[in-house]
Amino acid sequence: MNTNHSQAFLALGDPTRQLLMERLAKRPMPVGKLAAGLSISRPAVSQHLKVLHNAGLVTVQQEGTRNIYHIDPRGVEAMRTYLDRFWDRALAAFKRAAEEDME
Amino acid sequence: MNTNHSQAFLALGDPTRQLLMERLAKRPMPVGKLAAGLSISRPAVSQHLKVLHNAGLVTVQQEGTRNIYHIDPRGVEAMRTYLDRFWDRALAAFKRAAEEDME
DNA sequence: CGTATCGGTAAGCTGTTACTTACCGTAAAT
DNA sequence: ATTTACGGTAAGTAACAGCTTACCGATACG
């Protein structure tokens, strides 16, 4: 839904949302079931899911009156590849710095 | 400095800190130089760097009166591997769901 | 139909975050 | 030794994030 990295990282920065994602990684679930295990209210879970959805990290699949949430692997992969590029550049900078120190 | 994912993701969730990281990925830099290009004050940059440092994403190297900041590849890699595991589980869940839909 | 289940939205409170300016310590340079 | 450069910390403020309760629409079920 979105290619903005900031939103995705911000979304995963919250411990509760991280927990939701880990639960959803195990199996897709409706909102009520997700909320059942947590100490926060169901509306709070809905709000967290909205954030995750806007960040492109989950998808919804309506099934009768239930809204089943799934992890969106595309969103996770976008973060992965972003970090990959990032990491490469960081390592390159380190090598460069190391070589300069050699002289 | 820290193995907590939440802190790292939270840190990268802020657009300003993302920008700082991308600048530092190109080359290590002192605080003043980092602040020069931005629209926010130098103390604000210091505060952001503190967050990044606590998240284990940057290291400092004192050089005279300058504090040179570097990306810490270990921190970045920790996020990468966390996402890797995460992504794997998400894909597995998807396969499982797809198989169930087949029946 | 009416009623229950499910879940998203609104309004409001509270703690936290990102910024500012002002200040202070430390290292180098004159 | 004074001055300049650099950068971290303190205090205060304004915006924002996360929570709650109350409410409402929509599907399924009697």
C-alpha cells in the first residue's frame, strides 16, 4: 500500500505492533482473536492494525463479519532490501575508512 | 550497545534519523557537518544521534574536539537478520494458508 | 424481522517525542 | 592565558502517539 520506509520502521518500532506481527506471522487471524491474548482493548488493536496496514505490512481479507489480517510479505521484503542497500553502503564506508587509516 | 529491535526500528522510524543514517552511510561525519545540511538545529541533531547510539546503530570516535559518528554495521545487521526470520515465517504461513485454500 | 457478533471510528486524556534557546565543558589555536 | 570551535545537556513547549470508553454500521443467525 505504501513504499515509505519511515512508516514501516515506525510501525515496527512499537512493541505491541511487533507482537501483533509475530502473532500474524504464525497464522492469519481475525481482530478479536488477536486482541484476546493482549492486555490492551480491541479498539487499540484495531488502531495498531490500521498503522500496520498503512505501512504496507499487513493485508485484510474480509470473511463474513470477520476481518482476517495477514502479513504482507512485500512490505517486509521492502524493508529487508532497504536495509540491504543500507548495510552495503555502511560496509563500503568502513572499508574506505580502514584503508585511509592504513596510510 | 543494545540488542533490542524495538529501539532500532523506532530509531529508523523517524525521517530525520533516517536521513542522518543515509548521510553517515556515505561517509563518517562530525556532528557539525551533519547538522549543516539540515533545517533543524545542531542540538536537535545531537539528540537524534543519542537515540541512534542507544539503538546500537552508530558509534562515536572522538578526534580532538570533533565527535565523528559512524554507522555501526552490527546494529544494521541485527535488524536485517530479525527481518529475515520474520519474513521466512510470514512466507511459511502464506504457503500453509494457500494449501488450506486448495482443499 | 429482531438480536448478537464483529470490528472500525470518534472524542478525549495522558505520556512521550521532537524541537527550540540557553548554557557549560573540553580541546585546540593564537 | 584568552579565545575560538565543537558538541553535549537542561529546561520548556507544542505536537503527536497510544490508550480508553462510547458509539455505530454491517453481516449472520434465531
